[in-house]
Amino acid sequence: MDRTLDVVCVGAAIVDVPLQPVSRNIFDSESYPLEQISMTIGGDAINESTIISRLGSKVGLISLVGNDAVGDYIIRHCDAEGIDRTGVRRADGVDTSINVALVTADGERTFVTNRNGSLWKLCGDDIDLSLIPRGRILSMASFFNSPRLDNEAIVKIFKVAKEAGMLIVADMIKPRLGETFDDIAEALSYVDYFFPNNDEASTMTGEGAVEGVADKILSYGVGHVAIKIGKQGAFIKGVGCDAMVVPAMQGITAVDTTGAGDNFASGFITGLLEGRNPRECGEYGNVAASIAIQSIGATTGITSRRFFDERLAEYRLQNPR
């Protein structure tokens, strides 16, 4: 198959309904008025696809949606953003997932999700393996997000990608069903770049210090790990890459942290496509995340490559080499 794409993203394509700002005592009120309630695109794979496309690369999305109005919304979004949706399967009897995001004034959020929606239904049978080799990079947008995409299903996907000479990257969320890294050990061994959140990865590994977390993850055969460490930025370590902290963008006030990790991954992947070294890829990721958290919704921050490059120039003034 000809490589017509730069990246193939596998994972969730859903809709988010962010409610912001809400207080932690929201249920103490019979009625809780907000200034605005909006509907935005959401889900790790479509978030990455959207941002990577806006940053100038060709992306294909592989996911599952229902034959419903929300699924129509996602298809229209893909078409508007130039995302190849050949791999988006539409299924009767499946509700396209909607996540309600309760976002506090400081930008932190909690999701209310439908356990019978497409995000929970997505499984290996929904993935057309013949579509995987179309790109240079395969992104498994998040381990554990769709519980039916288990180690066996993911390994099948990764084997096809490796046979095609693709680079494999992956993110993760907190396991929904109590899974551990041991449950996906074989899949992890295929990953070239892994982008976990430090809090989640620390819990999973039992390690306290970030370098200990990184070493534990690398012991599974992961090539490089870029651990998101919040306001400090990202900790990167890997094969042929000494441990380093890539600082976060300074002077940023978070409005909504939804999608910050997906934007980090998108920036990092863009750096990889451009042949950047790990530090530069981390800078791309941090800059993308800094833009994302200043807007409501996961994909509303980065609107163009030009906007991203302007923020990147500011970042480099803050962090001269």
C-alpha cells in the first residue's frame, strides 16, 4: 500500500460537552446556571488527528461511531479538517459516545461517560488492519481508553505497523477496569515513544521519582518515554537519549485542561515527522499543550500552524539554548 498519510491514529472519536466553571458542590443546587454550554469534538484519536492535521500533516483516523446524529457530527468534522476517515466504522445499534466534562475554575475536569457508547464498544474487529500501513507513524492514542482494545488486539495492530516499518507512539489514561502494565507488556514492547502522565504512570509502576517511573516503563522494551509532569514540562529518557527535563511554557493560566495530553502527543508527533530530536519534540509537545489549556475543549486552541509557530517562538525566547 502506498504511504499516502503521515500518521494513522487509532482510538476514540466522540463528542465532549464541557460544563465550565462548576464548583465541587454542584449537586447542592437544584439549578446550576452557566454562562455557556457547548459541544466540542473529543476523544483521544480524533483530538490528535485534528491537531496534527492543523499543524500540517496528513492524518488518517481509525475508530468506531454509531449511525446517529453524533456520529454524523464527527464525520462532518473529519471532512472539514481534512482527516481521512476511511477507517472510521459506522455501526448500527451503537451509540456514539458523549462525554460530559465537569470543569472547575482552575481548569481541572471530571468526565461523565456512557459505558454503552462507542468508546467502550471499540474492539479489534472494528480495526481494518489493511489501513494501518498508510502512514509513517502509528499512534495508539491511548492504552486503556477502550477496554475491548486489549493486549491481543493491540499487538495485532502493532505487528502490522512494524512489518511496514512504521514508528509506533502511544499515550495512556488511567485504566478503566484495573488493568496493569503487565497486562499490556507485549504491546508496550513495540512502542517507540510513550507519553504517559506522571501521576498515572507513578501509580501504575509503584515508583515515586519520575526517573524511576521512566526506568520501569523502559524495562518493558519501550524505546523512549516522555512523561508529562504538569507545570514542570516533560521528562524524557530512552535509547540513546540521556534523561532530561524539557520545561513547560511559562506564564500560562489554565482555563480547561481537557485534551492537554492529546495536544502534547500531537506536538511531539509533529516534531518526529520533521526529524526533530527528542528535546525539540518535547518542546513541540509542551507548546501545543500550553495553547490547548487556554481554551474550552480539546481542539479549540490550536487553529493553525502559524499560531503554533508564534507560540513556539515565544517559548524559545523563554528557553534559549
